[in-house]
Amino acid sequence: MILLIALLALAIWAIVATVIELRHDGHRRVPTDWTRVAERDALDRAETGHVYR
């Protein structure tokens, strides 16, 4: 019985810790800042004389 209580307490602690960490790490929908994103297309950097497939 003590083992079941300990496992239940551990599970509750893990759920609470997960919720707290998700709220603190910025895990939510945020619009993309396109000025911080790397170049999106490889053909923008294409050089003449090379064949890109």
C-alpha cells in the first residue's frame, strides 16, 4: 500500500512539474520573426555554371 501511495505521489509530482515547465519555457504559439530565420530557398544562393537538381 505504501508503494502505491509513493507511486501516486511521484506521478502527481511529475504532472505538476511538467505543467510548470511548459508554462516557463515559452511553449505556445508565437508568430514567426522572419528576420531571424535563415534563407529559405537554396536557389537564392545558386551560382552560375552549376546544375541544381
